[in-house]
Amino acid sequence: MTNVMRFGGAFALAIAGGLMVIPTAWADEADAFNVIVGQTLTYDDNLFRLSDSVDETVAIGSSRRSDFISTTYGGLTFDKLLSRQKLHADVLWNFNRYSRFSALDYNGLRANANWGWQLGNYLKGTLSYERSRRLIDFGNLTPQDRGRVRDINTYDRLYGNADWWFHPSYSVGVGYAHVNSSYSSDLRRSSEFDSDAVELNGKFQPKTGNLIGLTLRQTQGKYPNREVAFDPASGLVLGRVDNSYDQTDAEVNGDWRMTGQSRVYGRLGYTSRKHDQLSERDFSGVTARVNYNWAIEGKTAINVVVRREIGGVDDIDAAYVLTDGITLNPVWYPTAKVSLSAKYDWARRRYEGDPFGVLAGSASGLSVRKDTLNTASITATYLPLRSLQLSLTLQRERRTSSREFVDYDDNFASVSAQFTF
């Protein structure tokens, strides 16, 4: 039997439009294979993330916005150390069923495989592959798209790197990543993309285990289906937009244990993104993600994340958004079997990659869309047995926006039981 490890957030459950992100389970060192099965029941009072100004009977054909979601999941994990080769793989299937909006029922997947390889004393690297299949987040869609149509995103990522440790504490290396993202619905064909990235890096890692690195990365993103940009007021088509881009990232990254109880890790860099069409949407500026972990007196810990990032979204309003955010996640372990965690996340999003704003110009009367999202949650976890984990999560989410009908409030509650053996 395996002992489910307590981790930050205990059982950090996130639901977006009924999607459940399954927690990761760690196996005992003596077990190569482990099996995970579990069940979660969720109540969401605003499943489609509708604004209070929207008539739900028109938007979703129902006078009720809420729903109960049942998620049954199961999977396998594998961990093995063969000489100097570290092997890991896990696959988790989840079966999601909706009580009222059954048209959204879907079977999800999360899988990844990782080979941490080493050749001799000088060459080390990683080869990994991951795939996920999930229902899109309704909160990321335009108001007119938040209907009862099921849209499944399939995400694949292949990554490999090799480092030459020419000195016990210094290395140089190369890496490559390929990403593909596709959707089951025609509504988001223009958001489907492929990207290829190559990188060069240098690392300094003394005997203490701390790490400081420099990375230069070049990414080429391709959107095979051109986006149709239209004026929402008149309905006139403004043009077709190619969202393909070239992006360069130069960053400092590291993992540093400041004391026996505190650790800081993350990256700080400069990002430049240039689009093949409509250079007005280009971006250049500082981007970062920094994590700080602090263990206080053994039973209390806190994690703080500060970020400034650009990235793609499901929303067809924009090819990318610029996000500034901060996350606070304190955890308390009153006993060996009980943990309580809270999480607060503040995020400000600017839809810099909006082609409509560029094509329509000042005549549209619309400025760059800006959203502010506040999310607060609390989770209680209980381990009655070494292999059984029970969890309760309550969450409230609120978004305000400079665009009409994009704001919303949402509350959900979930209970979960997970068995690992």
C-alpha cells in the first residue's frame, strides 16, 4: 500500500466549467506501479460563467445556471530507477457526467511519460511526452460562445534536452519542444496551433543542489486556420487574421534554498513576440514567474507565486493575453491525518492579441479588453487510512471586465474520495 503524500494545497481541486483537475499521487519508493481510483461530486452555481446581465434562457436555453457534476477517475503510475536512468509514467482517465446539462458529458485524459537519462558522467538530459484531454473553460470564452455546445481541447507536448556537464558544477545544453493544441468544435478552429521551440542554456549547480541557469529560446507558433475578425455591433467581417508568430525569450532561471525552511525558484526574463500579420499586436517586455515556499514551525507552510506572462487562451477574442498575477497558498497540518489549506489568486488580464481592436481602430469605440479575476478557496483533507484521502473544497470566483457581458460570479463546492494502492 502506498501512503498518499500530503502536499501544498492538500488536494488542490480546480474546476473550470465542470473540468476536474485530478491531483497527483506519489508512490512509495518500493512500489514501481501504483493504482489510483477516486470519485468527486461537484455543485457549480454558474456553470457557463454567465454575467448577471445575460438572460440565461436565451444564452443556454434554461432558467437554471447551476449543475451537479460527477467525476469518476482512475489510473496508473510508474516510477523506477534503473542504474542512472529515472523512468516515470502516469495515466489518469476521468469520466465526467452532468446532471442537468448532459450534452456536456465527456471522458477526459491526462497522461505523461518522462525519462531522465544519463550517459556516463558528463551527459544528462530529459525526454518527455504529455497529453491532456479536457472540456474548455467557459470563463475563457466570449459571451456568445458560452452555450451548451461541448468543446474538447486536446493538448500534446513533446520535450527533449541534453546537458553536457564539463565541470561538476557547470553545464551547457540544448533543448527542443513541440506543442499541438486542437479542439473538437468548429467554433475554435482558429485557436488551433502548433509550436516548435529550440533553446540553448547554461547552468551552475554547486554541491548544495542550488541551481542558476541562463536560457535563450526561440519559438515559432503556427495557426493553420485563419481567424475571422468581425465587428460585434454591426456583424460586418473586418478581415481574416493569421495569428502565427515568432517569439524570443531570454531568461534567468533558478532554484535556490535560502534556509532550511525557505526556497525560491522560478524565472525572470525578457520576451519579444512578433506576428506574421498585424504588427500592432506585437509584444515585448519583462515576463516572470517566481515561487517562494516557506515552512513555518513544521505544521504550517505558505507558498507565494508572482507572475507576469503571455499565453494563449480558448477565447477567440484574442490570440494571447498578458497576465499579471499573485497567488497566496497557506497550508496548516493540525494533525498527521488532517490538513487545511486556503488559496487566493488575483489576476489582471489584458487582451493584447485582439485582432478586432487593431482592424477596427478607434472607430470601434472599444479599447483593449481588461479583466480582473479574484479567486478564493479553502480545502480540508482527511486521511482516515494510509491509502484513503477524503477532501472538501469550497471556492468563490469573481471577474470584472471593461467589456460588457464578460463579468461573472461563480461559487462551487466539491467532495472527493481517493484510494491509492
